[in-house]
Amino acid sequence: MNPMLKNVEGTLLGALPIIGVGMKGVVLFGSSVRGDPSEDSDIDLLIVLEPLDRNRRSRRETYVRIKQTLNLSRPLDLLLYEKRECLYNFRNHNPLFLDIATEGLVLYDPEGFLKREMDTTREYIARKGLVKQDDGWDFPVDYRKVSSLSKVSNRDFVIAWLTDSQRDLASARKLHDASLCEKSIYHCQQAVEKASKAVLLCWGTYRKTHFTAGILRAEVAGQKMPESLRNDLNRISEYAELMEPEISLARYPGMHEGGLWVPSEEYGEEDSSDAIDKAEEVLKIADKFVKWWFKS
């Protein structure tokens, strides 16, 4: 174990009496375990603690208390779960928990349940032929059929992403009407990204990245489908690529040509109207493809 990991482990174990007797387990995961952290990388910890408020948003005070107690020298990103929630996520193959199972380092596990669940999850991955990628997972699915990933099917996941995409588009329209053009454009980008991810999940391709255009283009080239649909999906890739710069440009002020880039001053109603048109077209194509794929 490298010195940084030893420091995290020692700090955590020393803080157990302060955090409380309800601590059931801790797993360190992410770049600090993989060995590819940057100077500003977070330290990612799964902490199993009981009792926790059933409302996940109401756990913020516990989240802050643990961060302040640990007081590590690097940014800390915590996942707080009760044991039953942790078991559910491992056993239903939440992609994040697949990552934890394959790369996680158990720091505290007095009951041994974390090691058991991680071992079982790794066995499942090997048995079912899941493939870990740098930024996600490839799940085996049947061609144009609903495929079970666990209690959740790929269709369930697809519909969830499409629904969220539609909500981003609805937000973009309202922000455009309020002349908050740069905010509207950002939500259009989000709508396009999420629709792209919905299409990818039809094929069992799950990626965390915001930059979906190249991934979608490569998948479309290798999948069997009518050429008209292929052309439509390539248009999604084209629009996704055009809008990827807005992930930062439409959101954050920055230095530019000796001055400041201020998003609210750089975008107008014509820009947000064009972005809305593109997002609407992307959603129509994605919805059409999803209906074709699942024969619905």
C-alpha cells in the first residue's frame, strides 16, 4: 500500500470512535487505487453507516461531519449508504458498484460482508461476460430484445435516460423564454448527451463521460440496422459533437484573448433557439430508434 493510501487508512481508523459505532464498512476506490490520480483527484470512499436518514438528501449533515472529521489533505468524495442499500447496489449491478467491486480496496469490514459482496460481484462479471472499459461497462444484450441487467433491464435504463433528456429540453425552453440563453444552451447539451447515452444503452454500452459523440459514432458503424436509422443516429453524433464545447463554454466564466469570457454576454436568443432545434431533433431520433430497437 502506497503512503497516501496508508495515510487515508490510518486517518479513517483513528476517526472511527468519533464517527460512531454504526460504521459497518469502508472501501476506497477510484483513481487513488487504480494508480492514475492527478494532483487534484478526489479520494473516493464508500462508507457504510447505520442508521442513516432514508431521504438521501437529508444525509448532508452526516456527509459534512465525516468530511470534517477526516480532514484529509485532498478533496474527498463520499458515498454514504446503509448496509441494505449497499447490498442492493452490489446485487443489482449498479455500474458504480461494479467499479467498486473490481478496483476497490477494503479499509474496514468487521463483518466481512463487503469482501463477500465484492467477490460475488466479480464472479458475476466473469460469468456473464461484462467488459470493463476505461469509462464504463459493456453489458451483453440480445439483439432488439429487452435484456435483464439485474432487476433493471436495459430498456428501464434507456427510458430513464430519455426521460431525463426530455426534462433538460423542457428546462432549456423555459430558460430561453426567460432570455437566460447560455443556461438554455447548456441544458440542450445535456439533453443531447443523455439521449445519446439512451441509444448506447440499447446495445448495453454504458459510459460515464460527457463526450459521447465518438463513442456513438463507432457503435453505430458496427451495429446492424436499416441505413435510414444509421443516418439518423449519425446525425445525433454530429449534433453531440457540435455541442460538446458547451459543457464548459456555456457554464463558466474564464480568461479569453486578454479579457474575460462571460457566458451570459456571449450567447443570444438565436443561439439558444438553434440549440433547442437540434436537441428536439435528437430526441425525436432517439425516441424513434428506441421504439424500433425494442419493437414497441
